[in-house]
Amino acid sequence: MNAYDKGSNARHGPAGQGVPDPRPALPGPTAPAAPPGPRTPPPGPGGPSDRPPEPHSPAADGTGTGPPVPGPPAEPRTGVAALSLRYQIGAAVALAVVAVGVCVHLGMTFLHVAPSNTVSKEHGETIESWIYPEFEQNWKLFAPNPLQQNIAVQVRAEVRTADGEARTTGWYDLSAQDGRAIDGNLLPSHTQQNELRRAWDFFVSTHDNDNRPVGLRGALSEAYIRRIVALRLDRADAAGPGGVVERVQVRSRTANVPPPQWSREQVSTTPVYRTLPWWHLPADEARGGVG
């Protein structure tokens, strides 16, 4: 017979019936823990049916009927692609026109500087009318004897004042005005640097020593330089309030650049003037316009 009854902590025996055993009970076998499972949230006030359905993907339930999953937002369009179709067509047409103009200009310039050929002989007048006077090309930068002279273009005017009197202005040094505009300017304009200088070179190359035009381009060079000086006089307000410029006279002042001190070269620095005849201005040019 065992000392302890099954299911009881009482000790039985001759020492005492029904007396509790002072020794602690031996631990019994422990039941295995249940595996963790999904926690079910407590039902809300409306019961389990009030909870909104959770989103799921077609791949999650295997049915392929779930709502589509939103992808990443599309990148915004920029540049020409952001324009409407009408403006895209306009931009394409504008680019095409610019490309054609650039190709034509490069072709004309190439034919002008290239050796004489069949195309330049056949269309020589068209090429010259495109190049002169704004796009004239030359090789003076690579000449063995570069320019060693300072050439200044000057002009004076005969004006009719507002009260009907005639007077002649002093000489305006247009080259000095361009020089002051360029001096200290980090980005001088092409007009300030080359307009007047190239116009005078164009005039000299198309006229003889008596200032008579040689060839058809002589008249063009006269009109070109005449319009330039008319605009410069208008900016300087040479005629005064209510006055009108009637005639202009242009001259050049040429002086040799002095040689360096270490050179033994002897060069005259006395300026030489070349004075052109008086030119009458048309009505529109007399008021600062161009005809």
C-alpha cells in the first residue's frame, strides 16, 4: 500500500489519520503549450460584421478577382513633351525653319570663301548679295603684315535748325565713341566692335583714291556708311530740338602705330586725313531713320 493516496495531500498511516503532509507535493507532468495563432480582435459595437473588409490582392486569395494594386505615380512631362499637340507642331516647324536658315547661311559662306567653282560662277550675284556687307569674310588675321595703323572715322553735319537757320556741326569721332563703349566692358557688342570699322573697310575697298565708286558695290557701300552716320548723329542729337540733318561729310584719320622703344624702325606718326564729299540725306534718314 502506498504512503499517499492518489489525488490527496493527506498522509495516512499509524502516525496520524487525516494530518496534512508538511512536505511539498512533487510537480506533475506539464502540458505542451499551444502554438501561437492569429489574434482575433474583439468585436466592435456593431459586431464582427461591422468591420470593413481588408484589401487583398488577386495573388493573395488565388482567385484573381481582387481590386488592382495602385502602381508608382507617373513622372510629370517636361520640355516640348509637356506642350499640347498644337504647340508641339508649332515648335517643330520653328526648329525646321531655323535649321534650314542655318544650312543656307553655312552653304552661302562656304561658296563665298571656297575657290571659284561652277556653282559660285553661276550664282555669284546671289551669294554676294547674301554675304555683303554683314557677313563678309577675309583672312586679315593670318596676313603676313597685319594692320599697324589706327584708323578713326569721323563725321560732321549740316543741319537746319527749328528757326530755319543753317549751321555746321563740329567733327564727331565715331571710332572714339565705340572705343569708350568697349573699354572696360567684359562683353562688348559686335556692333560696337565691328560695325563702323567694317563699313569703312567696305567703302575703301570699293572706291578709288578719288572717292569714286568702282563696280556695283560702290553705291551699296556709300548707302551703308551714310545710314550708320545718320543714326549716330540722331543719337547724339546733333540737329538740336526741332532741327533736321540735311547733309553729312565723313572723313578718316589714319595714324601709324609707334614702334616699340627697342626697335630702330622710324615711322611717321603724323595723321593723314581722307575727306569724302558732302552727302545729302533722304527725308527718312535725315530724321534718324533708314530708307
